[in-house]
Amino acid sequence: MDRVTASRLPVWMGLGGAALIGVLTAVQARINGQLGVRIDDGFAAAVISFGSGLIVLIVLSAALPQGRRGFVALVGGVRSGGIPIWMLGGGVAGALSVATQSLAVGIIGVALFTVGVVAGQTVSGLLLDRSGFGPAGVVAVTPARLAGGALALLAAGVSLAGGIHAPPVLVVLPFLVGAGIAWQSAVNGRLRQRVGTPLTATLVNFIGGTAVLGVAELIHTAVAGPPTSYPSDPWLYLGGVIGVAYIFLAAALVPHTGVLLLGLGTVVGQVVTSVIIDAIWPAVGAPAPAASLLMSALAILSVVVAVVPWRRMPRRRR
């Protein structure tokens, strides 16, 4: 059984970090989505994003002492069986996330992408916490946490009220991404406990994700051919670096927050940022501004309900 981290961050600090993950996720989604549209190849855009992140992580892992120690611990753990193979599978969920960003966000917008991710994270986070799969062990699904999850789903549903002008598969895929992100956070958090650093856990994630996406792009290229040109705008190639930052942060935070609260905190940053991005740079499927604001308010309320330590007020003696 994994040892639960003894010292925990204050709740506000953990949620602040989770919100930052959401901001980075929304920005990365827009960048990767735009790159996919510009080169007309979502798989190639995903390989570029994951591959560039992998290069950054290899350099950091070789340069930093904690990276070298973590890699030695990883190799030793895999050889001895202390690190099971399934703990190395977080990159599969990461590959799905980046590929879906590249395929869908340029068409449906960041807000609608976030809708599906929020719903998937909420459902998956509740199940993973209740089963004890995350590094924090079994986390009770209290009425407050359940209500917070329900509000997150309601926030997602608000943006769907006006209808969706996109192929149904592009709406279903983000839900699967959300479920995968919650599972990825749990797996990376547990791997981080075994290797002693989130840097190595993130490196493993990017190795696996790059491999999966590379195979997918080879198949796509064989069928449809390679991209004919690549844009020269530097910002379109920052998705990988941003991915390194938020996956690293998620692996470091999840032992302190649990899977569900990490997901709910991420919702705040993700939804608010997606609303701002779609307001400045709207996509065809973006929800109306009023629906976006209501969705943001419900998402923030879901976090408050889930994390505030609600206690019964003591009865006054007469």
C-alpha cells in the first residue's frame, strides 16, 4: 500500500495550484487546436506538442540531480517489480487529451471542450477517490463533495443548453479526455511517490504519450498523407512546454488534494480562462456570453461547496 504523504499543503494553496493547471490547460487547448487547424492534421499537431515537451523533460532530467535520482529509482523499481507496468500508462491519457485538443478545439472552441472535460473529470474523480486508486488513498465521498461534483456537471450542462453545432464525436471525446485526466493524475501521483519526484513521473508520461501519438500519426499519414506546410508563428509550438508545466504540477499536488478536488480546482481556472479566450477569439461552437458566465459561476460554486469544511453550528443552551 502507498504511504500517504504526511505533510499536506493548505487547502487554499492546493486549490490555487489546481486553478493554475486549469488556466494552462485552457491555453494549451487553444494553441494545439489552432495548430491542428493551420496544418490540417490534428495528429501531427499532437505529436509536435508532446514531442517538444519530451525534449524539454529529457534535458531537465539529465541536468537536475532529482531527475537523475528519479530515473535511477524508476529503472530499479521496474526491474524489481516495485513499480508495476500500469503505473507507466499515464501517457496514454495525455495522448488522448492532446490529440483531442488538436482535433476538436479549433472547431468547437475552448469552452465546449471544457464542458466535456469537466463532466469526465468529475465522474472519474469521484470513482477514483472512492476506490482509493489515487495516491491519497481512499477519500470519502461526503455529501459536500457529491454536491460539488453535481454542481460541476450542472456547470457543464449550462453551456449545452443552446445546442451544439459540431459532430457528436467531437463532444463525446472531451468527456473521455476528462475521465482520462483524472485517471492520469492518480497514476502520475502514485508513480511520483515511488520515484520520489514529479519530474520523472512527468517524463514517463511524455515518453508514453509521444510513442502512442507517433504511431497514430504514422497511420494517419499512410492514409491521408503528411501536412503540406507548417506555420511560422512561434506561439503555435508552445503546447508541449505548457503541458510539461501542468502535468508536473498535477503530479506534485494530487497527494495533497485527492483526485476529485484537484479536478474541481482545475475546473475554475479552466472554465474562466476558456470563457475569456472564447470571448476574445470566438469559435463557431462557443456558447453565448450569458451561458458562459453562468457556467463559470457554477463551476466556482462547485469548488466552494466541495472544499469548505461545513460544520453544524453548536446548539445554544437555553
